[in-house]
Amino acid sequence: MDFLRLLFGLSEALASEDLAALKFLSLEHVSLRKQEAIREPQAFFLALQEQGLLAEDDLAFLKELLFRIHRIDLLSEHLGSSRQEMERELLVPGRAKVSPFRHLLFQLSENISRDELKSFKFLLRKELPKCKLDDETTMIDILIEMEKKGILGEDNLSTLKTNCEKLDKTLLKKIEEYELNSREEMIITEAHMGQTGFSEVEDRLWASQIAHDSPGTRKEFCQPGDVYKMNSQPRGICLILNNHNFERARTEVPKIKMLKDRNGTDADAEALRQVFTKLHFEVKEYKDLTAEEIRHTVKNYQMMDHMNKDCFVCCILSHGDKGIIFGTDGQEIPIQELTTSFTGLKCISLAGKPKVFFIQACQGDTFQRGITIETDSGELDSSVEADARFQLECIPDEADFLLGMATIKDYVSYRSPTRGTWYIQSLCQHLENSCPRGEDILSILTAVNHEVSRKYDRLNQGKQMPQPSFTLRKKLIFPI
């Protein structure tokens, strides 16, 4: 009885245009022939039950439909859900039942104005009967008729694109984004299933995006106007590896004279957490990891499915030396080992997406140290200095990587025991100030370089110069 009361309450609250939208979004599940007899919401709910899409203990599809038609009031009042909950729920692979194609068409129907609809009908006067183009015909009605006539389908968008281009470029852009996402998902899915070799994925993704533009070369493709897609919720994972306590290294590794505790690093981790939360990332922090624990953590995120995310960010706060970082046990990890864990070969769900690494660690020996200013390099004896033989090319050759280093090779980076590091604090401040203005990450890192390079350790006459390197193909912007 409670279930029937729930459906009755919803049916009383739904307007006729709501019912039309619900029916349209369900066309892949409830046939058009069956829908033509539905005039009331209760009949629609019954049809969903008959298809196994609605039950007392299964309200997922009903929740999704109400979310898609923006009836958040009904979602909250009758089903105990919310916009935020549904956004998170629909990010889970395979959870959404409304097809991306159907959702695209519904979005177009919502965004077309009354005058544009009249013009759209005029443009279709040769394809559709006049009786289907009268003043009472809605955009949803038009789209259904286009599907019936075979001039609209998941792989047949040419007529729709041509007409939308004549009316409103923003409508055309929505269609093109759908096409690009569909191609990329198909390529990545094939790779997951073993139908495409991993080495082919990046070239095919690149080719799909070039085909999306006007004919030209890669040089044309990389014009300043091209930006990475960045609208998923969340944007992706921001992984923070924060090493503070190095007592174990001091007691267990004889060759290391001293790796001091990194006082102030928690201020950096908190600043990163705050700014990347504002940038719509899901922040995950791990503290005081040994080298092997860092490898294990990175492996877990390498194996994670990032298909519904647009980006991956990893921030490493630790002691370091040339091309390496230290675990809290004093053991070394080449930075390149960590970055290459996320290449298209090893993490296929991030292929074609930006992978961003910020490394707060020294890249050489400590030559200057003040009382209130410390460095992020351990004091190493000559034998360890001689062992700094790791590759200095820390970034993979593959596309779509950005590596932000706190300092250039051979030099130290500075950290206040109370306020955090020069580099991370400057980075977070510039991200917070510049992202709302739409500035791209390379412009932001240039400003960070300028600010940090002007800082000065008066006691030891110390300076610091950060160094970004990248293989990005497009502008990387974090919209708020």
C-alpha cells in the first residue's frame, strides 16, 4: 500500500509535459507502440513495472528519470534522494539506464527556444508531413517523428546537426561532444575487451578528435582554443601522498645520516585538499607511507576504473633526491616509475585524458639550511650522493602528462615548519585565484614559477626555481 501511495502521489504531482519527457527518456525500454496508449502517469508506472524497471524494492530507474527531467522536488520529497546523490550514483559504470543518445535528444529539446523550434519545423518541411509540423507539435514530438522516418538515430545525426548548426551553434556543440565521447568510449571499451591493442588506443583517440574538427594537421588540432574535456562529476581523483614522519628511516637505514620529519607538510596537504575539492575532485590522502606502500597505493589507483572521470591528479609530498622520492623507511622510488604507471598502456581508462603530478621534494643535496626554513632533501653522505644515478626524465614520452616539480634538478626546495612549502602554498593560492577566471594550468604554473623564484632565504642566500614539464596536447583548464 505504501508503494501504491508513493506512485499515486507522484502521478498527482507530474504535469503533462513531465509525462511526455519521462516517456521519451524511456523509449529504449518501453516501445513507442505501448507508449501511444499511455495518457496518465499511473499507466506509465504500470508499463515500467511490466518491463521490470520499477518495483517496491527497486526505484533506481524512477529516481534517474526524475533526476533527468529536473524534478528534484519530487526526487527529494517522495523518494528520499537528492541531486548530489544521483550525480554520484550515475557515475558508477553501468548504473544509468537512460542511454546517452536519448539524454542528448532530451537536452536539445530543453534548450531550443520557441522561435528556434518554429525554424526547425520549417527546415524539416520536406522530410516530415505537414500534419506533424503544426503549432502544437513539441520538439520531443519532432524528434520521435524523425526517428520513425529514419533520419535520426545514434549513428545518423547528420540531419539533426545540419539544422542545429543553422539555428544555434550551442546545440551543435552538444551533439559534437556526444559524438566525440561515444567514439572515445567505444575505442576504450574495445581495448578493455581485447579487441584493440593498447598501443593503438592513443592514436585512435587522437584520430577520433581530429575527425571531430575540420580537416587539417595535428598542428591545426592543437590550436589554443582546444581544451581537454573537464565536466565530469567528480572531475577525477586527486591522490595526495603525504610523508611527514621519517623516524623509521633514521633508525633503519644506516647510510642515511638524517631524514628529518617534514614539519609543515600537513599545511600543504590541507591546502591541496581544499583547492582540489573546490575544483570538483575526489580527494584521497595517504600519510607516512613506506616506499613499498607508495607503490601499492599507486598500483591500486592505476587499476581503478577512471572511465567516467576526466582527469587524474597525484600530489607527492616527501623528501627526495635526483629523480627520486623517499618513502618513510628511507627507501627510494624513481619518480618515473610512478608517473609511467598511468600511461595508456597501463591505465587504459585514462587514455587520452590529462594526468597531472605535483612533486614537492628536493632534487639534489642540501647546501643551505636556516633555522625556520628547512629543505626537502635528507642530509646524505657522499656514498648516497654517488648513488643518485636515476633517470632525470621523470615524465613519460606519451601524451597528456603534466609534471610540476618543486625545483629543478640538483637543487633543494624550501619548507616552513609552520606554513608549508614555498611551492605547494604558491600553487594552491594561484589555482584558487586563477581557475575561476578560466586560466589554463600552464599559465598558472608560470605565475607560480615567478612567485617562488622571487622568494629568498636571507640566512643562507637560498633561492628556488620550480620546473613544470608536459606532453599535454590541449589546454588544461579546471572550471569552477
